[in-house]
Amino acid sequence: MGLGIVRSGKANAGVGMHRKVKLRFFTMRNVNIAGLVLGAVVLSSCNLPTFWAYKGATTQGQNEFHLWQGFIITAIFVAAITYGALVFAMARFRKRGDQVPKQTHSNIKWELIYTIVPVLIVIGLFAATFVSEDKIDAVSSHPALRVTVVGFQWGWKFEYPGGVTVVPKGSTYPTLELPQGETTTIKLLSNDVVHGFYIPAFNFSRYALPGVTNYFDFTPTKAGEFSGKCSQFCGLYHAEMLFNVRVVSPSQFSSWLTSQQQKVTA
Ligand SMILES: [Cu+2]
């Protein structure tokens, strides 16, 4: 009996007599079970499901992903307790006869519990969000690379040190080259209207706002090609505002940048 029901009163109580039912949630047995479940979740945290989210191909994106996992797991616990209590009450206290059940009101202990526990959950989620956002939005004072990204109607321009500029060419979308394992600070601008600089695999999107300069860091953890797009409807060819992200090793990156810089000076 999961909820540890303790009944008191005589077994042969007459019709109309009400049995006193006490719910003891905080028995040692229940505390042990809760501890085991919590321990199992913590120990298996590396193998938790993704819950339909990207794992994040940057350290910032992974932070976002872990926050998402925490929210979903909290929601699962809340749903299990809420629906469990609901189903238990429906089964345990279903109608058994025509007699009117004992009429009760207020239970200070349980009213305090179901007020304080949700407040603590909200405070916990708020604190986790605050800590994660702090890490995700942190901008390094000494990044390995600085790239300026400009959104315009309708495309993206990537500006690298040494006058290297990457822009869409005909039907080819521009590629944002980034070194793996190193921190790149992006300076995000807009030339005209509001655009959304969105890289799904990085779990990251930020507005490119006219007249506002946004800074953020990417520290890619995985080499590979990822797709990017504009996440804000910005006019007729908004759907054409696509770009690629290519994460390569630092040595590959520096040889690419050097070759591009040589083309600029040639
Ligand atoms: Cu746009």
C-alpha cells in the first residue's frame, strides 16, 4: 500500500459510523522508497532521455539542454504525485453506499504542505534558470575569436578579423566557420529590421535588432555541419535567410582563415 494507510476504529462499526482514515505519507518505508527513486534518477542522470530536445553542440547549448531535462523531470514528478493522489482518492474514497460521508473542512498540515511544496518547486526552477542563463549569456573577456554577424533583408553577413567577409553568393548560403573547443564571441547586429539568429543544434536564438548590439559566446564541442536560419518573420524573403555553421578543428580553422585573409590582401 504505497500511501501507508492506517485505519483506526472498530472493524464491526455499525452502518452510518465513520471510520477514521489517517494518511501517513512520511513513514520510514515511503521515505526510503522516495530516496531510492531520487538516487536512481541522480545516478542515471548521464543516461537520461533527451525529451525531444537537441543535446547542444556547444557548452552553452548543453547548459540549456540540462536545464530542459531538469524542468521535464520536475514536471514528471509533479504529474506522478498529482495524478497518483487523484487516482488514489477516486479509488479509495469512491461511493460505497447511500450514507452521507463524514463532512470535514480544513486540514492545516496538508494545506501548508500543498502550498509550501509548489512554492519551493517554483523557487528551485527559478534558481536553476538563473544559474543556467548566467552561464549561457556569459561573454569571455579573452575569446579565441571575434566574429561580427549582420542580419539584413534577406541574408547574413559574417565578418572575421583581417577584413574577411562571408556573404550569400547567388543561391549559395553563407557558412559560419567556427573552431571546435575554442570560444568565439559573436557581435550581432541588424542592418534594417528585426531578425532572429537561430542555430537549432546549438539550442540558441537571439534577436538581431536595429540599433542594438548583442554579444554572446559559442564554444562548440562537436565538429560538423549545422544549419541556421532566421527565426523572426522579417519580410518577403524571410524564408531565404538560411546559413550553415561548420565547426572544424582549431588548426583547420586557422588555415581556412589565413587563406581567406590572403584572398583579401591579394
Ligand atoms: Cu530575417
